[in-house]
Amino acid sequence: MMDELLAQFLIEARELIPEAVAALERLRLEPADKSQIDSAFRAVHTLKGSVALFDMAPAGRVLHAAEDLLDRARGGRVQLNAASSSTLLACMDRVDGWVDAIEANGRLPHDAGAIAARLVRRSGGAVENAEPEDPIQIVPTWVEAILDREPNAQRATSDMVAFRYVPDAACFFRGDDPLALVAAIPEMVVLTIQPLSPWPEIDVIDPFHCNIVLEGLSAAPMAAVQAALRVVGDQANYCAVPRQTDEISTASDAIRTFRVEERRIDNLVDHVGELAVVGNSLASIVVDAARTDVALAQRLRTFQAELDRGILAMQRSVIAVRLVPVGPAVRRLPRLVREIAEGLGKNVVFTIEGESTEVDKAIADTLFEPLLHLVRNALDHGIELPERRVAAGKPAQGSLRLRFTRSGEQLHVSLSDDGAGIDSARIKTIAIERGIISSEASALLDDGSATQLIFAPGFSTADQVTDVSGRGVGMDAVRRAVEAAGGRIEVESQVGAGSNMMLVLPLSAITTRLLVVVAGDDRYAIPFDRIAETATVTAGQIVPLGGGEALVLRNATVPLLHLSELVGRSRTASDRVRLVVTRMNTERVALAIDAFGERVDSMVRPVSGLLATVPGIAGTTLMGNGDVLLVLDPERLIG
């Protein structure tokens, strides 16, 4: 049961923390924006209630201090400023790290209590016009526990008093009756009786030793509750529990959701994919029927059209179920940017746009690692130190912007900075020094192609290994992760003005649109997002170039390769040559094929075993007639 609660808590925390951070980031620019204050308050308040279920008392104290500060701002008793906004962000960053610690280790770090104390003190003094007579009051964990056990009590419309009565172990000898004393408390709402320590075995239990704790809630005034327990006043604690505001109740009930195991969704995806294969197989049956029974073929076509519509509707529904906003996937980046920038001695403002853009969960899950590498690279190698920026005529504070947008069926992820940019000449020099490329090959590269060398395995511009970079694995890992998700990465940079890294990823990971191509006696499939264009040319348009062939296509010289030769077959001669044009880094490359096949939407399954060691194979797909086709990755096949 605790594992289920923890899993649910982790999901909720990773929704609430980015929500609070986003509001606080906006408050740094507009400190008086009441809607953002309310949004941050709601997220912090809800999260505070959730952490009480676990051994996270320091987090509860920090969140309560942040909630108190935001509540004062909501009521107009204080005005937020740059210091208070930074303090609130520091509180959320620390709680975010503690959530990660709970997931990884099941406990908070040993210094959590000391850090929480510092943040609570900082929260009390980070505002203007603060009222010294109204210090931050930390709600005891036992009160939070009562409220968590009794969720209905949290929606009470009147103030209540929480009490905790721990009778003395020898109270029976003095004639005290704990149950009778508690029964005298007026307007009792909740009462729980629990053992103070684990019960001993029945044969050694001491019936005269009181081993209970009585906790509860009363709607009576504080004075009335204290009066009922006045004879045991030194054994009881009390705490006022204000009623919930309508705003909080409305916010918590506004969105109704339920969670389903990811495995069940994945199973549904597989079934829909199999159904799509069945739908594809019907097309060949219709063709066969048309040869012998035209009427039957027409009826089958009508049925096929209805089936296709139904499958398409199911695919869209399943895709919609799997869609998630990208915000939670990158929730840790703002904290990491602040930590890395501080460690490098750089002043950087980091903004995220389009966090609500929705993509398939499998795609969202792949975003964090490559973006983390790109962020590290931008902070370490891109954005300059403040003094260098000022000397170059730039603001001392650097800018790093992450932007998510949708374009058709693709997700565009742009990470741009206003740093030093990429010096292609320096990139070539380093690549030669590290043995990645020869001097002769380097001389043939233009600036765009030279920039692509940053993705070569082992490439790094760092002079020494640090905690941030220098091991030559970051950008190569980015490229591999993006390509594994069916995407690509594009680089734009201007020396002195900054760089822009663009990740282009599919929105859905369920089905892939494929073009079937023929090479010799074999058929293959190529993903549409790997195809720049298709064309048909005459054999006379192809000319020798160096040791290979090329042709002029759209006023540009494009190298030509034959797919048959790339897959170990002999090429076939023809007067007309069909081409699939793909991109190799920033250059276009034409693949000659023997024929175009059908276009299908199908599931691509990753390769395993021996096939996984063959370069250029992205996966396999099952066709409607039962054939299994290899899905090619043209860039790796050519490279």
C-alpha cells in the first residue's frame, strides 16, 4: 500500500512543483500578479499536505513557510520582491531535490533538517513590510497526519482545534480515565486511538501500563477543548486548524482524473497496432477479389473504408490517452540551470515556453537526458562569464531559452542561447587534434558540416574534465537519444551571437508512416520523416563524380548511392531511375531504388539479437500480408 501511495505522491509532486515554479518565475517579472500568487499558493498548499504522508518533515516545514509567505502576499499584508521570489524558488528547488531523494533512497539527506531551518528563517525575512508580531507557525506533523487520515475534515467550513493527548504511563494508578476525559470534549469531529509504542506480546502485557495516544479534531473553541483536558494539561497539545477557503476547495476539485498503469496503455497500443496491420491486409484481398468478382470487391472496398475510419478513430483516441504535456518531463531543468550556472560563476536567466504542448508519453520520457546535455553544453561552452559578456558589449546576464512547439505531426524543441556561438574553424582544429577527422577531409567541410562534428563520439572543446563537461560523451549521447526516438537534431550558430539547437521529434510513438521501396528482389520500408523528397530522373542525368556518382537536383549537386549496393545486392540498370532523397547531416543524398511501393501507417518494433548489430536498420514492421520488412535508417545506412 505504501508503494502505491509513494508512486502516486511522486506523480503529484512532479505535477505540482513545476506548476509552482512556473508561477514563481513569472512573479519575478510581475511581483504583484495576483493570479500567479494564487497559482503558486494552491500548488504549495496541496504539496504540503502530500509530503506529510512520508518521512519528509523538513519538506513540510519548508512548504509551510513558503505557503505562509504566499498567503501574506495574497492578503496584501506583504509585497513580494526579488528577494522573496528567489527565496520561494529556493524552497521549491530544495523540495524538488528531496522528492528525488525519497524516490532514490526512501529518505531525505542527513542535512535536510538544517537546510529546512535556514530556508524557514530566510522565508520569514525576505519580504518588505513583514509583520514581526506574526511569525511563521509550523503546523506540527501530528496535525498534518490527522488531516491526511481524515480528508473530509480538510473540507470543513469552520475552524477546528486539533488535540493530542498522551496519557502518563502510570495514569491508571492516579485514577485518570483517558477515554472519559476525551469523551468530555465538546463538538468532537474526529477521534483516533493508537498505541504509543508497539504492543508487546499478550503474555507479557501490563494492563496497568497506559500505552495509548488519543488524537482528534473538535469544532468547539480552543478554550472549550482545553477546559475538557485541564486536569491533564501537561499531557496534551493543541493546534488551531483554520477552515479551508472556497478557492482551495474549488481548485482541488476542478479537474477530475484517474490514473491507469502505463503497461495497460501499452497493451492497448499494441492491439491497435495489430488491428492496423489487419486493416492493411484487407487492401491486398480487395485487389485479389477484383480479378474474379467485381461486386464482392466493391463490397469489400466499402467495408475497408469503414474499417479504416474505425481504426483511425481508435488510433487517435489511444494517441490522445498517451498525450502528456512536456512540462513535467523537464521540471528539473530550471533548478539544474541555476545550480550549474552558480557553480560556473555565470548569471543566466532561463525561460521555458510551450510547457503545455502535448506529445506521446514515450517521446516526453526521452526529452530530459538530451536536453540536460544540451543545457550543460550551453552553460559551459556557450554563455560567457559576465566580465567577458560586458567586454563584448553584451548584458552581464546571459539568456537561455527552451521552447516547445508543434509543427504538423512533429514536436520542435528549440534551445537557444545568446552566448559565444560555435567557431567552425576551432571545431575543425580540435577534431583533427583528437583524430576524429583528417586534415584533408577537414578542408572539404563547409561551416555547416564542420558544426556537425560536435556530435562525433569523443569530441569535446573542454581543456579539462569538470563536473559539467569535458568527457566527450554529451553531444554524441544527445544525437543517439534523439535518433532512437525517431527524431533528428539541427544546429544553427553565429559566432559571437549564440546558438540554437533544434530537436525535431515525432508527436506519436504508436505508428509510423512508412514508404515501402524495392531494391532488387527485396522490399524495405523507410520512415517518411527521413525522406526529404522523392523523384524520378533519367539515367543520362547521372554523372560520375570522383569515385562515385551525382546528379543535379533542384539546382544543387546531390551525391547518388544505390540502395541495392548498400544492402549487399547488385544494382539493376534502367533508363529511368527512382530516387529517395534523404539528409546526411546538413547535406542531401539521393538513394536509387528500383520501385516505389505502398505507403502504410504501421508500428515499428525495435530490432534485437543479431539484427541490432547491423548498421542502418531502425526496426521491423509487419505488413498486412504477413511479410516482415526491415525499416531502414538512411543516415546510418549511408554513414
